[in-house]
Amino acid sequence: MFSLPRDFACDTTDWHWMQKIEEDGPNYMFAGINISSLMNSGGDEFIGMDRKPNALPKTSTDGAFYATRYIQKGEEILTDYDMYYTNWKLVGL
């Protein structure tokens, strides 16, 4: 991935992110390759649009998601992408 031209960085990293798996550990690059991990975003940037997250990890280093309330059948599952802070400078972007 790092050998691709910089112009392709956003296309390549659409479903990739940097995350720590231990509180004081190093950053690792993760890829969302399972359809269940591709939730839409809901969070502070959607104020007034009724797009509050209904599934979140317990901590920013946790890979498992938990429902924050009862989710109705057919309801969209939303998470808060800001839960995982990415320092893009660490990966050269």
C-alpha cells in the first residue's frame, strides 16, 4: 500500500485505519474486510439529524462493538468513526 502514489492514498485507505490494541501500545493498521464491520457513521457531526451511534466499542482500543441501546429490526447500525483517532502523519499522509 505504501508503494502506491500518494494520489491513491484516500482510495486505498477508505476502509483502513490506525488503531492501538493496547492502551500504551503501538499503532497497527486495520482493514475492514468483513461486511459486519462496515457500519455507517453517526456522531457529533450529525447534530440535529437523529444519527446517534447505537453501536460502539467499550474503549478506543477495543475491536468488539456493543449495542448502546435496543436496535429495532431494520434499523441502521451506526457507530462513531471519531472513536478511533488516526494520526495520519504517522503513516506518511
